[in-house]
Amino acid sequence: MSTIEELKNVRLEKLKSLEKAGVLAYPAKTKKTHRICEALENFEELSKPNKDNDLQEIVLAGRIMAQRGHGGATFLDIFDGSDTITPGSGKIQAIIKEDKIGENSYKFFVDHFDIADFIEVRGTLFITKRGEKTIEVTDYKMLSKALLPLPEKWHGLQDVEEKLRKRYLDILFNPEVKEMVKKRSIFWNSIREFLIERKFIEVETPVLETTPGGADARPFISHHNALDIDVDLRISVGELWQKKLMVAGFEKTFEIGRIFRNEGMDAEHLQDYTAMECYQAYADYEYGMKFTEEICKYIAKKTFGTLKFKIKGFDVDLGAKWEKYDYASTIAKYTGVNIEEASLPEMEKALQKLKIDYDKNGFNATRAIDNLWKYCRKNIAGPGFLINVPVIMEPLAKRMPARAGEEKSDRVQRFQLILAGSELAKGFSELNDPIDQAERFTEQQKLRDTGDEEAQRFDKDYVEAMEYGMPPTFGLGISERLFSFLMDKPMRECQIFPLMRPKN
């Protein structure tokens, strides 16, 4: 069996032969008259003789996916990818006959054209005795000479890492992956449609920041040469910027964009991914829960055509009643820990007893409670909302009204969408009290100073913006984790080109 390098050398020789014959191997133009899906859709009309009783000639272009000789004829399967835009096949059979195009032209084709090459064919449409729609070629042209052979159709790329590394081949041969790419587009467009229909305006906010905010996460750090300052890649989709737009007088904004978090990598988490955040003035988190249920149902119906899913072994029905889960009660139910009374050593002891791994660097009550919750969430199928989160867990959400005997509430008006044992969206009544915000940023900064790299920083400019007054506002964030869950696949497999470690 020939090696890849040997097969490449054979094709390089064919490339030299093309150049010697004065044939362009990579021309810029094609005279294509129809996409393949259009030719198939209008096959009956295009295969009829014209008014002069001559057969109509059309020009198609695409990649040779299969090639088989039979006497003085060669059959090709040509694929142009038009099925990704217009439903239907983007593949057609072509036949090149020696007695139709001449001996020399036929020999030149056989000697120079291979599977994977891109070709332009001119010809007439007909149906074979086996009933297959076919184009009979009267002329051909090289559009792009492939120097490497495609993997075998039935064996293809077997290694998962190699599939992700050579995603273009995985998409070419795997209809399921191609369908995922199309669904991903529908997913984000459905979010955009939903928001625009409700009069939200799309905005763009900085990706490079001097004070990254809007989430508890470790940022990627870079250097801005022109300004000679260190900058961070954003960890949220412009949360603090969009809330400044609420200060500026906008009522409804949203952004869909990339965010970057320099953290762990697993089936549910990546460092570089797409998310959406939207903000609506004069609305709160109770309205936001209804809003989130509506948008999730809209996304599911538009993208998948159903509200029922099988995710990580859970049966999830978005059309069922959406429950509410109390944060402290849920943790107590599954771990026996009362987070409102337990000390840090007691919570750490519970983590150890439950065999929960946790990062001891910068360990504090916030991280202890978060780890306890993550242990509990895997038991919840949803759909529903996690509510009544402690204020120490969320520095950007408005406090709940104080309960009897409280000077001020220790819980915030935040919810998280729970599906199949994980959180897939977060929303809250945005904190618009600049004094409370400054105090919480101060507490977050103290956590950072003691080693918690995910704690938020004190953003002086944002607090100053709050001092000019921000209306009551609801905010919501949804990332592509929701898409990967609805696909029931690891997040990395649901990206088109996930980040890969370079090959040595």
C-alpha cells in the first residue's frame, strides 16, 4: 500500500504535467450556470430539448468524490456543497465518454484527474437505465488540483483527535457533523430573531479590556504594544459595557460574541466559546425567568423541531412545568450541609467526606459552597430555575428584599437554568446601587488578594457609571453550552474548529 507521501508525489507529477500542457491547475473563474441542487430540482425542465430541438447544455462545478472506469467511459460523483444552503442533494453523477469527447481529451482526463479534484463539467442531463439523474459531459475543466487523497469513505478518520484536527474532512464525510454545523447556525440565528422581534438592538462591546468583569473567571492576558499596557481578553459578552448602555438611555440591548476564560477544559467547558448576553431596562429576574423559558423553547423548536430531548441520560421536556430549586435547601437535601450556618472547616470536611475534588489554592467559603452545589446539580433533570443564591456568590445581582429580622438580605435576585444536571443560562435583576456595588467589588478584590484568581476585580469606571443612575434592569446570558447539551454531545465536538494542541 502506498504511503500518503508517495500518493502526493504522484499528484505533484500530474500537476507538473498539467502546467507543461498549458492547463491552469487553479483557475480563478468558472462558467458554472447552476448549482447541483438547482440542476436536480429543475431536472425535468433542463433535460428537455430547446426550441431548436437541441439538448440544453448546462455547466456544473464541484469536487470529484468518486471515480470509476468502465470501458471507454468514466463515471464520476460530483459534489458542490449546495445542499448545505438549499435542502436536497448537492451531488450528481457525471459520465465522460471517449466517443463523446474524443480519444485525446478522454486520455488527458484519465491521466490527470483524481478523486478530490475540483472540476467544471459542461453537458446535457439525462436519466440512466438504472434511473439515476446524470450529466453527460461534452467538455471539462480543472478548477483545483488536490495534492492529497481523501480518506476512504467507509473507514475515513477514526481517531477522535484527528477528526477534530482535520475537521474539514470530518464534515465532508460525516453528514451528522455537517448537520451539526447547520444547526449551530440556526441556533444563534434563532436567538437573534427572538431578540430582534422584541425590539432589542444588537451592539458590539470591547473584547480587549483593562479590567475584565461580568463573571468569576481567570482571563487570558496579552499586551497592547501601541498603548504599552497589559490587557485581558473579555470573560463576559460585554456585561458591564451593556449595563453602561442602560445608563446611556438604551432600553434593550444584546450581543452575540466570543468570550475567553483561561480555566479547565472538559466536556462542558472550553476556554474560547460563543455566548449571548442581553439586557432589558425596567424588568426584573421574575420577568426574566418567563423570558428565559420563552427563548429556550423558541430556540429548541427552531433548531431541533422539538421540545423533548435525551441529554446525558436524562429525559428533558422543555414543554413540561419549569420548577424552581432553592439553593440552600437543595444543597442541604443532597449533602446534609446547611450553608447558612456551616463554618468553612465544616464545609471543607463535607467536601472531603463526599469525595469532591476542589482547588485548595485561594479556597474560601464562596468556593466551598460552589463545589457543594456542583455536586448536587448532577441529580436535577430540569427544566427549572435555581434561585435564592447567597450574595457572596454573585457580586452583580440585586439583593432580595430583606426578610423579617434582617437588616438586609443575604440572598440575590438571580436564577440559573438547570437542565440535565448543569447550569445552562444565568439571569438576574442587575445591581444598580453604586454603594452596594462598590462594597461587593471590595469584598471580591479581597478574595483575589488572598489567591482566588476567579474573584472579580474592583471596576472603578463601572461604579462611576452607576453613580449617574441606571434603571432597574434584567440581564440574561446563554452560551453555546446550551447548544451542546441539546445536541447531547461534548462541547468541543459542537464547535466547528475547536482549539487543538499543535502536533509535534
